[in-house]
Amino acid sequence: GGAGHGQQPGVKERFDLPPKTVTEIASPAGGVSGTGTAAYALAPNANWGVRAVNRLLKNHARVSWAPDNRLIVEGTPREDLEKLGAEFGVFFTGLDAAPTGVKPIRAPRIALYRSHRANMDEGWTRWMLEQYGFAYTTVRNPDLRSGDLSKFDVLLFADEADTTILNGAAAGTMPPDFVGGTGMEGAANVRRFVERGGWVVAWDRASDFAILALDLPLRNSVRDTRPEEFFVPGSLLRINTKPAHPLTAGMEASAVAMFADSQAFQVIAPAAEGKQRATRDVDVYVEYPRQNFMVSGWELGGSRYLAGRVAAAHVRVGNGHAVVMGFRPHWRGQPHNTFKLLFNPLFLSTISGDLPISTAVQ
């Protein structure tokens, strides 16, 4: 109905809709191309390929990450890959010889942190992992404070304020079983997990927790800004990536991310002299452009607080890895363009040592 005065428009007489046949949208073609049978390569550009890889890993197939970011399958019959490719609409390429320098991967052992707060982004993360075939374990505050995290490869922190993660609800404001957070004890346990070889992946506001707990040489350049200074409540922003980098495998050099009250970072010098980590050890693989960063929406203060800043970075911490992203790569399960920024570190967390970075990455 309308908001005006007088008679409102409406349907006065019965009518029939014209007949129309609704056909199902055909799935994209998939299978195996090429004549080689020594190994099979899967390019990282199709999101649905992640489901195919997880199916292979679940069936204990031999899958490796190549320096050019292709996933290499060995020992699986061609006819099985034909069926798998057709099911998920992706093509495996038959190779005459397996590439050199590949690093085996396996099904990642994923821990997803859940606080006592009803966190919508944590729920979307669970949904995304399930949709793409990743198994995961929910971990809570007691698990982080005193649990054995070494049974996991990667610990995920969905968008949530660092104060909520650390402190939770104050005593007396909720039943005793639902107060408190990880505390500094939990933060220290997370750091030990990473220093001994684990991965932490945190995004949006949870990046502040990772920066604090792991003492990363990064500063959130938009933290504590007032809305009249910086305000981007929900816009599509351009991001610049390094397509040859394993953490951005499958993405274009110029991509688009959803920025909803999200974050931006600056690399800073270590807080104290004598630290082994230096600013050059911060591996920046996604940045916001210095100009023309707005794709759709509106912004206030972006040229001052966001333009040219770090959007995602990777830092070695002891024997492990920390990944922080300023925005939510799977915002409400919608921006397929940036899903890979979540999927890639999950697979890479199963590779010991350094990342399989190509010489093409600058």
C-alpha cells in the first residue's frame, strides 16, 4: 500500500499469469583436460574447487601445494577425478610429470573460537566451513586458557572485539558460567600454540586480539576513531593483492572486499630493541589502494585513515604463523570474491615451515 491519501491501488479483478517454464540452471562443465596421467593439477581460481579438494583429502588422496599455487593430485584414478570435476564444475589438468618443489597438504585440523557472546560472524564462519567441506572443532574460553591446542593446525577468531574475547561479561551481569573471557592466560596459551608451529587467523575486530596476544608489529589505524572522523558502515572497497602469493592464490591483482565498520593496519617498528622480528618480516599481501578505493557505497575519512593501508598481513611468530585481515572475507556468506582469503590459510596451515612462496612474489 501507499502512503498517500484517497483510494489505494489494488487488484480489482481475477487474472491468470501467462504460462512460463522455469528451467534449472545448468551446472558449469567440469572433468579432466589434457592427456597426461602422471599427476593432475587444479587451478586455485574456482571456489568450488575447495570442495573437491576437501573430498579428496577426506578420502586420503595425495594432494600437494605447488610453488605456482596449483594443487597437485597424485595416485587418484583419472575416472575418479572426471566424476569429481563434473560434480563440482571444475577441471583437473592431466600432467605428463608431477611438478617439483610441491609440499603435501592434508585435511586441516581447525579450531574455531566461540565466546559467550552471540556472535553472528562466528555463526557465518561455521556455515561457510560446513558448506565447503571443512571439519572444525568449536573451542571456548576454558579451552584457550588451559586446553591442549597442539592437536589443531589453525585457530580461527571471527569478528569480535578484543575486549570481549579477553574479558567477556563482567561478574554479576550474567550467570557465573557465562562471565569472563580468555584472560591473559588464554592469550598466552594462544601465543605458545603459534610459537610452537600453529597458525592463528583473525579478521576484522578480532585482529586486535591477535596483535595484542602475539605482539605483532602492526597498528590498527582506525581503532578508536570517532564516526565523524572515519565512517564506512558497509561499502564495497577495492583491494590490491599479490596473485602469486599463496595466501591470495586464485585471486586477481585488483579485487573487491566488503568493508563494514572494518579495520586497516600500519606496519610499525618492534616495541623493544633486540627483538628478532622486524618490520621487514611483516608479509603484507593485501592493501587498500591509495586512490580510487571506493567501488560502491560511501565513506567518510577514508583518504586519511584507510587509503594505502594494510588490509591483510602474515607474520611469522616463532615456528608458527599469524594472519590478520582487516575485513570479513566471507561477510554473511556473500562476497565469493574474497572467500579464498579464508580458505587458503586453512590448507597452508598443514604445511610445516615456511610458506611455498614463488619467486614471482615481491
